[in-house]
Amino acid sequence: MTIIRSQLIGTGYKLPAKVLTNDDLSKMVETNDEWISTRTGIKSRHIAAEGEQTSDLSYDAALMAIKNAGIENQEIDFVIVATVTGDNTFPATAAKLAKKLGLKPGTPAMDVNAACSGFVYASQIADNMIRLGQVKTALVIGAETLSKITDWTDRNTCVLFGDGAGAVILRAAECAGSKDDTGVLATKIYADGSHFDKLFSDGGVSFNQKAGFIHMDGKEVFKIAIPSLVQGVEESLKIAGVSINDVNWYIPHQANLRIIDSVAKKLEIDMDKVIVTVDHHGNTSAASIPLALAESVAAGKIKKGDLVAISAMGAGFTWGGMVIRI
């Protein structure tokens, strides 16, 4: 008996032109390249230009994904953008993007806010809609302009974050229903609001009518991130019916190289199979995983048929995982 799965048919990404290195940051706050590199693994990050919005990055990433998928814009029948830095409080950045792409009137478009886990959350929503037959072709984007809510006088946070967007096109396809299928094999998401105050923006429409800046309890986030990222992988692998030994590539949320190293050790996966972009992207929140995925596909690193495990963890706390055969 055949089943419907969501197959990944195109990827794309966009990084702002401006690159901010650790040496550049050392001229802005009391820090240096060695301090940042040894603690985070980050060497540089991209920063949106004045007037460059999340929808702009999303648009360019989407165009690349559509081109690589070999489809027309009008074939997309669902748009979902994962972001914590939308252009406006409302409407959704996805709605603005749908208009810019010239999609058919009535095409559903929405944003999802699950912070750094946003792309996994958005992918699960799109995958479920595809498997239920509600949509055929979905554009799923993770995009952020975190530089706009970064306090550039706070050396504990400003060294971490960057801007960018990653996009994927998921399309319904009939499959055999086995673990050898191409497409999304499993997704799993979680949240625990008791950690709300460990990583948050100190602004909000209802709270104080401000956008606010990012605040983080780094030690607590580090401590909880590792088991959360591991759980996201292990549970999604279990659902998919595959093991870590079957995985060709693991893409973790790109927040901190020490976290990535620790997760890889606990999963017992060789670092040669782990995609690392945090060194030149920094932490781009919801854009982190699709950026890493699209960049790796474009470079020929991730190839057709590869089994990819993904996990993310972010503010909320939210976390989760996904398994997909490219």
C-alpha cells in the first residue's frame, strides 16, 4: 500500500552581504577573537543592511529554492515562515512574501514562532498538511534578522547572533511507506514553558509595546540544550525506524560549537558526518538549519538519497527533531 510523503525537491538560502568578524566586534565591545572562538566556535556572522528586512531575505531564499526545484511560483499552495523577527507585528511575513512571489490569491500563508526550533516546527506543520492531502507543494522558510533585536553593547549576547534565511520546497509524492522512502520520514516537537525566562526578548506588544533585546542565561541554556538536541534526534529516528548508524548527515541547530561537539559524542556520531556552519553564520535562530541544509546541498556535500537527521532547541524552551531522506 502506498502512502503520501513530503519530498524535498528544492533548497535555497540568502545571507546579507555585510560580514561582521570577531575582530570587527572587538572594536565595538570588550572582546576578542580568541575569547569568542574558544567559547562558541563563531568566527563571523552576516548582518542585514539598514532597511533589509526578514521578508527580503526570505524572498531571495525562496527564489533560489523554487529555481532549484524546477517549478513555477504559482505551483506553491502553502507558505510558512519560521521567525521571531517578522517585518511587522502583523500581518504575517509569510503573507507579505506570498504577494511578492505572486502566488495565487487564497494561498494560505502563516508565520510560526518557535525561536531556534522554528524550522522543525514549520516543517512538521507543512508535512502534516501534505500527508493529509490539504496541500501539494509547500514553501517552508526559516528567516531571521536577529541583529535588529541584539544589544550591541552586551558582549555576552552580541557575539552570538547573525542574520539569514533558508528555504525548502516540500511536495507530495506517493511512496512505498518504508524507511527507505525519499522524503520526510519523521518529525517530533516539544516545549517546556517553565524555562521561559532563560532565553527571551525583554520586549513585547502586550508587555511593553517594544521589540526589546535578546537576554540569555547562557549556562542554563547550554546545560539543557544538549539533552534536548539528543532527544530530538533519538525520538525522530525511532519514529522513522532507522538508527544513527544509518544517518549520512546530522544537522544540529547552529548555536555553539561546544554544544554541537557534546551532542555528537552523546549520539555517537562522527563529527565528519555533522554539518557545521556556526563558524561563519553565527546563531541565526530559525534560519540556522535550513541555511546549513541549503548551503550543504549547493556545495554538493549533501546528495540525493542521503539520510539526514536534524534537531533544534531554542527559546520557550522548544525543541524537536526530523529525519528526511533527500
